[in-house]
Amino acid sequence: MKTLTSLATLATLSLALWTPAHASHHGAAPTQDKPAARADLPPFVKERVSPFDLDTTLKTLETNARAAGWKVVGKREMHKTIAEQGGPKLAPVVLLELCSGKYSARILADDSARWSSVLMPCTLAVYEKQDGKTYVSSMDIRAMKAMLSGVVAEVMTGGVADDQDKMLGFLK
């Protein structure tokens, strides 16, 4: 199939179709090394508890990203943006935007893969919940493999996924 359907569209449809009831029938069984996935999350999203507070988690992620050859291209404090627009006061939610020129250049050099720029930059969400803990959510790139093809699948499920493992290795 030469024409690729936008991954964003697939992700949106998957989110719309993924319900806790669906997850209970298709959830992954927990293992010793891997805790059970939350039943209400789509299969291509991971949420992990950080052993650190929000600021230390962000600094650790930034350090790990730089060590893996990535650049922090943005940090968006969503809770502040919402408050500035008259919304409610929320616990912190920070989007950490990361880019690797090594990987993005390979993908963007291929005209047939440029649609995937909608996925760039790679984003990690760092937030606090009412339980007082800090969480990090990310795309499970390897779980997305079935939705990808060509150079996008090769780059994302290869080097990008390996680097993501390095960045997130400190999380539970």
C-alpha cells in the first residue's frame, strides 16, 4: 500500500474506539518485569510513575534525552496555558518536546513519509495527579508498529524506540 493513512487519524480512531470494556478483553497480562497496563489507556500509550517530583523528573528526562543525542525543543506548561485562558487551576501538566535530527531527517527526506511530521516533535507528558505522585506518559512506539510502514516504521521502531527506552529507563 503506497498511500499511507495518517497516523494521527489512526491514533484518533483508536482512542475513540478504545474503551475500558474493550481493554479488559484485550489487556496485556502483567509480568515480573512489566506491570499491568492501565485498562483505560489505548494500547499505544504508556503511563509510568516517576520516583521523583515533577521538577526532578523533567530534569532527568532532559538529561537523558541529551545523553541519547536528542534536543529539547520545547517545554509547554499546559496547566498555566489553561489558567491564562480563564480555565480552572490544574495540577501541573508539562509537555516535553524532543527532536533528533538524525531520525527526523531520515524520515523527512522521503516525500512519501512527510505525513509523519504530524508526530514531530516527540512529546513526553509529565504531570502530577491527586495522589501526589508524578507520572510520565509516552507513546509506546513498538506497539504502534502495525500502524506504520516504510522508513517511518524502520526509524520509529528501531533507533527512536531504543533511545526512548534509554530516556525513560528510570521509571517504574
